[in-house]
Amino acid sequence: MMVAGPKALFTRVQTALAAMTTRLEFMGERSDLAAVNKLFGNAMIIGVSAAMADILTLAQASDVDPQDAVKLLGLLDLNGMVAGRGVNMAKANWEASFELDMARKDVRLMLETAGSRPLAVLPSIAARMDQLIAAGHGAKDACVLGIDAVTRA
């Protein structure tokens, strides 16, 4: 449970709230912080679901058992990616470990593999990558996809 609002009020009701959940997080005194953070979490759930749909489409197109594709993803450290790439994005650190140009090549291969099958997110990612490459960001890390999110006023 995520809670936001006056800290003194949270302190008074903390025990009662804790009894209702396995985890209680005080997000801060701004009244909208719990709702905003919920949207962040739901965006991640929806984004991962859309990416999984595209990965399973690639598995289908490649004649790979979908359970094998999911099993392979279990080898990836997704928390580490959020901690590394997410933090780099938030800090506007575009030092390349996986250049956008190279990532775009891989997305092209993914789109070609999928053929005419419907995809949830890869076509939009490709379009955004093309915009950023045209703007001169191709040699930066692929996390430059977040450049507008951290540089806008």
C-alpha cells in the first residue's frame, strides 16, 4: 500500500494501515504522490506485458516454444536493468554501452522476424529510434530514448 499526505496523520494511522497489507510505503507529504507512483508501477506492468507480447510474437515467428522464450527472459536481471539504465536515463547519462544505432539494427531484425504479425510496441520504438538517430543521437546509449523525459522544462 502506498500512502501520501501529512506525515503526522500517517504516523497516527500507520499501525492500522499496516494490518491491511503486507507492505506499507509512505511516499511523502504531497497528496498526489501515492496516485502518481501507482501510475508509474502500472505503466511498468503494462509496458512489460506489451514487450512480452512482442517477444512471444517473435518466438512464434521463429518457431520457438513460447515457454522457452519466457524461460530465457528469466536469465535477465530486469531489476539490474532498471537500476542501471533507469538511473542513467534519470541522470541524462547517455554514455554508450549499447549504442542506439546498434539497438535500432536489432529492432529492425525483430520487425523483419515478426513479418506481418501484429506487434504491441516494437514499431513505436523503431519510429522513436529513427527520430533520435535523425537528430544525431545514434552513437549515444539506447537509453537516450528517455532524453525528452529528463530534459524538458
